[in-house]
Amino acid sequence: MRTLPLLVSLAVACSSPPKKDPAPRQPPQKRAGSVTLSIIGTNDLHGALERLPILAGYLVNLRAARAADGGGVVLLDGGDMFQGTLESNLSEGADVVRAYNEMGYTATAVGNHEFDFGPEGPATTPQSIEDDARGALLSRAREAKFPMLVANISDKTSGARIKWPNMPPSVLVEVAGIKVGIIGASTESTPFTTMPANFVGLVMAPPTAVAIAAESTKLRAEGAAIVIVTAHIGSKCADFEKPTDTSSCEKHEELNKLINDLPKGSVDAIVAGHTHAGIAHRINDIAVIESFSSGRAFGRIDIRIAADGRVTAVSIDKPRAVCAGETATNPVMVADCKPGDYEGKPVVPEPGVQKIVDEALARAKVRRDEKLGVTLTGKVEKSYGSESAEGNWFTDLMLAAHPGAHVALTNGGGLRADMPAGDLTYGRLYEAMPFDNRFALVDVKGSHLRSLVSTNLQRGGGILSWGGLTAKGRCKGGKLDLEVWVGGKPLDEARAYKLVTSDFLASGGDGLLGRLKLPAGAIKITDVIIRDSIADILRKKKGQVDPAKLFSPTSRRLDFEGQRPISCAAKSPTKPTDQEPPE
């Protein structure tokens, strides 16, 4: 649900660290023979527990293969582990930690959505001075048998890196006799891609590359033969046939900037995350993997270390689908999952992890399976970067919940899953809208609405979905000519309108409403969870819903030519923004 430009600490976060040679390495320790370390990377689980027993089965086979040849396995996660499914959210991620403990994770990164739950308990943000905005996260860290690493978040007042239990900047572990340094980092957009109230008092600092370089120098001095970064920072590649061919990879994402800023030789491998995309490439001589999201796949890097301590070979596997044949457009139900063989043996779900997952699913089953009385005649699709049936439907339902409002607004990152045809259950609704966002009512002028629409059309990132508002934009005379209607009538720039949206957006998320500089008292945040209010409306409404009536490519609520971001200057190709959210 959260995607936006970084607006605070810009001078610190965007400064490019000077390139310099890393500190001299300690002489490597000699061993009797070569050793292979297999690095397995996962990322952006978002509470999708169901495939974890199968993934654990892959790990059983791989660990047996490495034990047979004297090597070892390093298991890492790139963050955003907890938030996203009913079964995980009910325990605020505790069952994910239990499963990861059972699977033997070596370390994880801290994603922006790790901050989403706020204090322990039902409140998603602090309600009193006694509430700890990071209470749920700190509890998960205390329960974890693995460190949750973060090198680039600091206390805003003191400037010192946070010192929370089991959340160090880096860790040195020994695997098959090899000293391995692991560093964690979070996306610099974290302050505005979680509930802003839960990040108060913190700052993204030092700059990520500076933080990683400093930790790498320390780890090398302590004898690390290889240094791995696990980071909730990502990019995107389309072709995985040749790891050395990066022509299909994005070049301007946060991960690319980080890699360019790192001192040469400071990092051997990166397990990435955040963009819900795939990477299996060698970038600036660093092996990099990212494996989509929701437990659908994992990445693998094998590093061969000679008896004298030198790295002699690095291989990078394509992202491996946990269920054979599964893709983003061809999902496979876990009940139908056929993982096949791995490392020469059939993959069998691991019983210990299965027990944890079964218990979590059982606790959520009654609510998940509740039918809301609405039948979808076709799939209701989401989209991050373009208008969608799901975005239109949800904003219409937000208006139905607040009939006194003129306009409803939500963001593309808040739409998390398609809803399949058939009887709509609470569980399906929850997957599409997993965040416990509350309604917010905002008093705005017509000029504010125009600014929101115009800015979103001329910028990339997530689309804004609108209810009660339509717009038509065309380039004229080198500028965007924008017509806007509210309730079927032309927008009145001076008129007061009532906007219904989420507390996330109203409190500064995505940096949207903050730019409007609204007067004090313009925003009223309620205690009503948007998703649950929508469920109540659907229970009363019942009947059928036809997705074709929610969105038509020939009759859009936002009518514009080409792709966002719209540029009315000299024509140049624009990059589509309809991809997985950089959460």
C-alpha cells in the first residue's frame, strides 16, 4: 500500500559516498579442501505462510547435499515478512517468526512493512504516550532465533544507529568453517512507505552505501571470507538466461544506485527485496538475487571457496518456483503444488514447519472462509500503476460507507491481490486489502483535488484510484490540460469538498496530502477499519458483481493518452508503471 518518494533526510540519504578501496582483508585461513556455500534468498513473504513447508523441503535436500560435500547453506530473507495475510496478521507476524525459526534462517533484513503493526495489540499506531510505536516489531525480534539486521536506520535525536535487541547492523557467522559476514539494510523510502506515525523519531541514516561499506570493513577485519548484504532494496530484471547479461534489468532503481556507490570488493552477494520482482544477475561484480514475492520462489547463489580462502567460482540460479510451473499470471494452489525433485531427491513438505502453518491457518479459518454474500462474475483485477476494477470498486464502496463525502481516494500500493471469480469470502477481501487502515475524512478545496490528479498523472509510481471523480487530460501547447468532474459536475476550484481516504494517506503516507499544506483541523481520522466497513456493506448488499462494469479500457475514470508519467514536453518514450508495488 505504500509507495512514494523519500521526503525527509534527503540531504543525508541521497548523498553519494566517495568511492574508495575497502580495508585490507585479513589473510584467509587455509583448509584441507575447497568448500561450497549455497546462499538461499527469499523476500517479501508478506505473511504467505502456506508454501513455507514446501520451501523447507527444498532446504532439507540442499542441506543434505552440502553436508555430503563438506559445504553449508546460508538462508537469508530480504524483508517484509509479516504483513499481508489474515493468518499472519492475526498474530502480528509471530507465526512467520516461528516458521523461520524452524527453517533455520541465518538472518533477515527489516522491510518497511515490518513497522506496520505499530504497538502490540489491535491499535496500528500509538494511542497514548505509553504505547511503543515499534512494540510489535520488537516483540518479533525478541522471539526470533536469527538476527534482524539493519545498518541504515538511526535515532533522529542522537544520530546514533538504533540499538534494539536482536537487531544489529551486521553479524559474523561461521558456516562449514568459513567466516561469513552478513549486513542488513532497509529501503530509504521506509519513513513514508509504512504508517508514518510508527517511524516517528527515526531517520534513514547513514546513507545506505556508507553504512554497508563501514560494516564490510569491520567484518573483513574480523576475518570474513565473504560478505553478503540482505536488503529490503530492489530492482527488476526480465531475462534470467545469462546472469552476466543485465540488458533486461532496470538501471535507475534504488538497488542500482546502491551497487554503484559501494566500494569495489566490499560485497560479494546481495539478497534483495521490496520491488516484488526477479533478479539473478552479476551486477558490478556482485551476485544479486531477488525472487518475486509471497513465497512463490527462492533464489540461489553458490560460492566456491578454495583451500587458501580465495573465492574461485560463483554461480547464480534462476529464481526457482516453489510450485513447478507457477508464475505471476499462472498461480498454483498449494493443494495442487508439485515441486518435483531438488538436489536429486523429491521435495517433501517439512513436518515441523507444516505444523506451525496448519495451526496458524486453523486460527484464521472461520473468518477466512466466511462468505460475504456477493458473487463475482469474473476476476476483479488490481493494478499498481494503472486504473483497475479493484481500485474503482473499493473507492465506490468507501463512498458508500461515507455517503456525506464527495470523493474517495486510495493508492495503487494498497491493492495487494486480485479477487477470483466466484463467492467472495472475507479471506479474499483481506488478501486484496490486508492493511488495517482506518477511514480518514479530509476537507479540501477543488484546487487540491486538481493538484492531486495532475501530480499523479505526471509522476510514476502507484496510480491513485478515485470514486466520485473523473478526469480527462490532454497535452496542449506543451502543458497538461486537465478537466475534472466531481459527481458528474465540473470541478469548482474554490468549492469545499469532503474527501474520504485512509489514515495512511492522510497522515503523510506516499507524501500526497502533506504537499497540499491543509489547515489545522482539516483531517479527521476515525477508528473504523476500511476493509471491515466494506465487508459490512457487502454483507448487506449481496448479489452479483460484474468486473466489466467496474472498469472499461474504453471508458476510464482517468482518461489520458499514453503511459504515466505524462510528459507534455518533447515526446520521448515513457516507462510503464504497471508493475508490482515497491513495498
